[in-house]
Amino acid sequence: MSQSSEVRVEDKTVHLVVLELHYHAELIKTLYEILQCSNFKITLVTLPSVFKKTALPTTSDDGQLSVYLKKDKESISDFMGRMDPVFRSADILYFNTIRHYWRELNELPFVATSMIRIHNAHCDFARFSHLHRPVINSLGILSHLIRKVLIGREWKLKAQVFEKIDYFMFANQTISDYVVNNGWVDQRKVLPPVLPFGYLGEKEYSADQKDTNTVTIAITGKVTNSKKDFNQVFQALEACLDALDYPIRLVLLGNAGQKHAKSIIRDFKSIESDKFSLDYSEGYVPSEVFEEKVAAVDFFIAPIQVDTHFRKYHEVYGKSKMSGIENDILIYRKPSLVVSQYRMSEPLDRVVGYFDPTPDSLASKIVEWTNNRTFEKVQSAFDNMDSYKRDVIAHNFYKLCREIM
């Protein structure tokens, strides 16, 4: 293709209509922040409760963003019907999340090329073979199968929607390969994951006056053992504090005010000393407070409970779904220790150290990263992650959209 024709193609605006009827507000915000860098017109169709959490304007000054919200007391079916001209005007119909409303979605005009972001591969493609703890949860699963599957026809309606959708995109290449290798989706319908859930942060998240005599580590997300093994971190710190050359400060970057967090906080406070201190919040952490705290962090720890579930279905972090730690590492440019069952792909693996899911292994890594200041040595790798820069992601996604339109 000649240079002049490439310019003409790049000048053509792609109208992306984004539908979100559930909860992934943070991904909508990220999507807009990325695609601002390229020639997209973005129309968001969503719920007021979701849109409020995005903190986006209802329209942008340059006309790149427009928003349509469901009215109070308006049914989803009526809302979708009112949006019919919007859906028909799209070049790409982009489903950010689909969890239910299968009947209503089946009524949409699938005129434009459509793609869907998949968040839970087992729930969407291997439901019966991946029911979560079928013996222990037998009554709940039976109720789910009767109410949602037999009466609600969820599986059948979902299959009908997925049959109409042209393309599927997953969070990363590992999950894409996992789904294709299992034969759950035709490989020709699986797009390369050129639009990740996060991007490389452009802001400098480092404290102006960092205390170099203390090493600050952090765990992101809600303080609960259901998603992360806080007990493992406690045991590791308890075992290694005497071997550290620097005092450790642990910051819990999530709500620690819930009942299930009390025992976790109690454990960490029991080892507070001149070698260890704890910082946590009993409630929602405002963004400005979060950013102030994360600026002082030297590295994250991600003690991910890789075996998890979504609704009644067993999911595996790093295999059938992605952990948010990947986005945290990118946006805040912070290296991380990650449980070895969750493997990162290039280039993220350059800023990651792995530990086996045991307190001894994690303790050994904490000592190594702290005493050798490994977190400082790997920091420069963030400067060589061009594929995660906003303008590069936007350019690659634009090219992909032009190819499939």
C-alpha cells in the first residue's frame, strides 16, 4: 500500500459503539483514555450507575465521545429498542461485558461488525465441565441450573448471541491460546489481544521525598482471603523480618474495613516493630489518597488465589481469566512479586519475580528483592514496553478495526 493511501485510510473515522449493561466501568474509562489517541468516534450505551463510576463527561469537546443512558424505569428491552438507530450507525459494535439480558441482546440489529470482550472463559464457553465445587455446592448449582438454565434458557440464549457475534477478544495471548486449544471458539473468530485491559502509565508514580531507608511494599485490591492469600504474606514476613537489611512498610491498597479483614489486620499488627509497619484504610480509598500511597511503593506483592469462581463456575487466574495485578503493574510502573502459578507474558515478565505458593518461598523473595534492591534494577524495563503505550495500542486497534470492518 502506498504512503498516500495509508494516510487516506488513517483519516477515516471508525465509529465504535460500546455497550456496557453490567459493571466494568473502569474498563470503559481505560478504553476511552486509549482510543483518544486515534481516529475513533466513540458512542457509549450504558446505565447511569455504570457511567457515574467512569468519571467521564457525557460529551467531549472534540465530539469524539457521546453517551446514551438508560432512563429511569425504562426496561432494558425498551432501552435497546430506543438505541436501534445508534447500533445501526456503528462501524464496530463492541460488547464490553455481557453477563445476562440474553433475550434483549438477541433482538439487537447485528448490522455492524461485532466483537465481545470475554472476562470469564469457563463461564462463557465450558459451563457444564467447569461448575465450581459441584459436590460442596450441589444445592446452589442445582438451583442455578433449574432457574437460569432450564427456565431462563440462559445457556441457549447465550449461544445464540455468541453465534451472531463476529469476533472475540481476550485479555491476553495466554487466555486466547487456552480457549482456542480447547476448541471452544473457532480460531478464525478470535482476534489478537491488541487492546489490553490496561496501558503503560504516563504519570510518574514516585514520592518526591522517598524514604530510602525503608522499603515499601503493597498489595492492591480488597482485603480478603477469597482473592489473595494474605495469610501467606503474614507468615512470610513473620519468618523473614530478622533477615532484612531495611525495615518493611506494608501498604494495603484496598478496603480493609469489612468483617473478613479484621483477622488479617490483627495478624499483621501483631508483628509490628522497628522492622515492620502496616498502613491500611477502613473504608473506600479515594483516588487522591490511593495515588499518594502508591507513589511511595517500591514493589507490589500479588499472592493471587489462582483458583477462583465467577457465579457458579470455576475460573483460574492466568488461564481462564486475568488478574488486575497486570494493570496495576502497568499503570503505576511498579515491579511485583507474583505467585508462580500466574505467569506473565513478554514484556511484563521483565518486571516480575515469581515465588512458589508457600510462605518460605515468598519470604526468600522478599529478602532478595529488599536486600539487593532488585525492584530498582528492573525498573528501567518499563521504558521498553512500547506495545503497552496508549498511542501504540490505539494505532494497532484502529488497524485491526479497519481490517475486520
